[in-house]
Amino acid sequence: MAEVSLATVDRVLNERPGVRSVTISKVQAAIEELGYIRDTAAANLARRRVYNLLFVLPDTQNEFVLDLRSQIREQAGKLSNDRTKLSFVLAATFDPQDFVNVLDEIDPQETDGVAIFSPETPAVRDSINRLRDKGIAVVTLVSDLPSSERDHFVGIDNVSAGRTAAQLMGRFIREPGKILFITGSRFARDHLERRQGFDLVMAEEFKDLEVIASVEGKDDPEIMYSLLPELFENHENVRGIYSSAAGNEGLMRFLREQDKADDLVVIGHELTNLSKTALQEGYFDAVISQDGGHLVRSCARLLRSAVDNVPHNPAQERIRIDIYLKENIPE
């Protein structure tokens, strides 16, 4: 139909050089007329193609990130038979320049796709765009960078997560008062979006509850622990705490020492061993979470689809907002 050799068709399908534009047009027209759909998996198997996928994570000891690292190791073992290699590198927490340094050192000859969990700044955005210019697929993980040219975002809808926390908080609290909002950093889009959603619902439905300015805990238990006494001293009638970030060991320590389990409604994020204990002991009333294994598997699938330029299943990659109470903590 296109009146060219099989070798020429192969070069066009695999986007190899050395084919005239008029010949490419003939082959593409024949493909469209025949309704041919390329079997990417078979082609990659024939070429012995291996996907090298890299996760760039904050260098922190918070349990959620440690769980992500564990999930990457676990999935790396499972995906090795599927010609996919997973690895991770670390950058200083909430340090945009260190993330830029890590991203700029990634070699397109060694890496096909990158999943990045980072703060949002123009410098990080530009670094992601440089990766895309090198032909590297990019997904953002947990915290989005929509101003960049990333291929996909993998994580919960953080505005909806904040709205969910506000509904729970407003319904659990029975009297007027103030709410403390603990965030990690003003550079963390996921935390900012949770605050946005939280404020919207509070303003719409629970006007007798005042949300004070966000407190930056930097995901550091010691910083969080040191900030709380002054906050309670400066604000009367604190009825609830929404911790949208990590560093909750410091929050737990403060609540235990001050014996405030019965005085406050506390909502946290991510189901970890620490937050499970907080639920069981009554210091947390609810935890909003996302499945770390699903996050890692979704990153791998979406990066592979971006590398191959093939469609993905949006329903399969939608990350659920999970709500845990003391009564439904999994084993």
C-alpha cells in the first residue's frame, strides 16, 4: 500500500533517522487506512528494552517518605521481570536548589523517566522542563508542579483532602473556637492546597470556628514540638488541630505531656505506625491517607506510558483519599 520495504516501515515505526518526509507520510497514511495499532510491549520485548525509572525524594526520616522508599524497593523486585528498574535518590527536604542540582545531573542515557516529590519553585519547574527537553518522562508525586511540563501528577486531590478534613473537624467539634493549621512549608503545593480546601469549607459551613495562620513545622518533630506551647499560650479556645504535614512525633509528644487528648479534635495525614498509635490512644481523631504502594505502581505505569507515548487508564491511576478512624485501622 505504501510501496516501501519492510525495513523502511520499521524505521518509521521506531522513529529512526534516514527516511524522507514524503516516505514517512506514505507509511503513516497506510497505517491509518489499515487501522494498525502497534504492540509496544512486543516491540520492546524484541528490542530487549529496559525502562530505567528514578524517584527523587526528600531526604527526611518522616514515616510516609520512608514508606515510599520501602515501596520502591519492593516494587523494584516485582517489576524486574517486566523489564523495569526502579531506584531513588534523595535531595534535602524543602531545599529547592538541592532538588535542582539532583535533577540537572540526571543522564538521559541512563534514565528514561523521573518521579519527583519536591517543593514548588520556578527553579524546580525549569529543571523539570530541562529534563523533558532531554527526552526524559516526568511525573510529579504527592505534590504537583502544574506550571512545569511534567507528563502526569500522581497523588490525591489535595484540595479535596483539605475539604474532607474540614468536614470532619467541623462535625466533630461541638462549640465555637479556634483551629491550629500545621503545614510543612509554604513551598509545598500539597500543603497549600490542603489549606485552601480546608478554609473553603470552614468559611462556608462552620463560621463559628476560626482557622489561625498556618504554622510551618518543616516536617521536623523538634520544630513542631517547640512551636506548640507558644501557640496555645497566644490563642485561647483552641478546639482543634489539623496537621497537614509530617513531623507528628513532636505533636504527639506535646499532646501527651499536656494531657490534651480529651480537649482537642486532631486530624493528621498519612497512615503510618505513628499515626496508627495516635488513633489507638485517642490523640488523633482521624487520619487522611493515600496508599504508598499505589503511588509507586502508578508512577511506574505512567512513566512507561509516557516513554512509549501510549494511552493509560485514568481510572487505574486515580489515587483515593482514604479516611481512617480508630475503628477501621488496618492490621
